[in-house]
Amino acid sequence: MTQTRRQFLKTTAMATLAFGISASLPAFAQDVNEADLLKPGPLGDKVLGDENAPVTIVEYASLTCGHCANFHETTFKDLKKDYIDTGKVRFIFREFPLDAVAAAGFMLARCSPQDKYFNVVDIMFEQQRSWAFTDNPYQSLLDFSKQIGFTQESFEECLTDQGLLDSVNAVKDRAAGEFGVNSTPTLFINGEKHSGALTIEEMGKIIDEKI
């Protein structure tokens, strides 16, 4: 156990160093080249909706962001029901961890079965307070991971995967460096940048103008 805890701390410490470089970068782009934006990262994109939908939304979020959790528990439910499930919107969700605990959470989501990714993210947002803000992130994440099907062995194997951590960081670094993302949630609606947890009314107005 001592060694695995040490490995976990080493992994999250490396993540923290990476965050310190990119988190403070200023947002310099309001609209971006959509073709560049839609190029997936090293882990591939997690997508919901019709690939031929007239509107594509890319969200950058952090699992430890309270505004992101609120957005997914309120606005996103209506967005999915009224726009994604009806073929009007294609939705792409991308990792932008604001801290090492969020990076570890995204690693667990990526280590889950592919078809369970959004389910795991939804549960993480719903139960954010129980695992994201504790004095012992290792134990909190371990306890949480067991609820979604991990064993201690598979949990430790996932969180000590340096390649996976590097890939999660790469998504964030590219978003900050190329697209001016410096806060969460940040939404790109057909390439148009919007920062903050928009309401469904605000999103609906933007989407309807683009359909």
C-alpha cells in the first residue's frame, strides 16, 4: 500500500506541475477555426448526438468545478432532451482538469468501459462533494471508484498510467494554448466561444440562431 500511495502522489504531483503552466494562460480567442477545434485529442473524443447535426457544441470541463457540476445537473439535462436527442446538436465533451484530483477523476472515467464514460462523468458531477474536496483524495477516489466497478488493483493500475495522464494533460494544454480556454465550463457552439455555465434559455437562443 505504501508504494501505491507513493505512485499516486507522484502521478498527481506531475499533473499539478502541468496545470500550473497552463491554468493561468489568458483567453485570447473568442471564435476559433472550427475544423481545428474538431480534431480529436490523443484519446479520441467522447460524443453524443447525430454526427450530421447542424450545430456542434464542444465543452471543456473540470470534474472538480462546481459551476460545471451545476451546468450538468441543470442545463445539460434539458440540452440533451431538447437538442441532442432530437438530432439538432452534436455534443463533444473534453477534459480540462483544474487540479490533480480532477485529472485522476478523468483517468478513472477513461479507464471505465467506453460506453459508460458519460455515466461515470454524470455520477462524478452528482457526487462531487463526496470525492473531490476531501483531506484524503486517494481514499476518497478509491471509495468512489469501487461504486462504479473498480477494484483496488484496477484503480491503482489506472491512476499510475503515465501515458493516460499525459494524454489528459495534452487535451487541456491544447485547449489553453490554441483555443484560449482558461476557465470551466467553456463552450464552443459551432466554433463560437462562450465561457461560464449558460442556462438552457441562453443556450437555446444561440443554438436556434444556428439551425
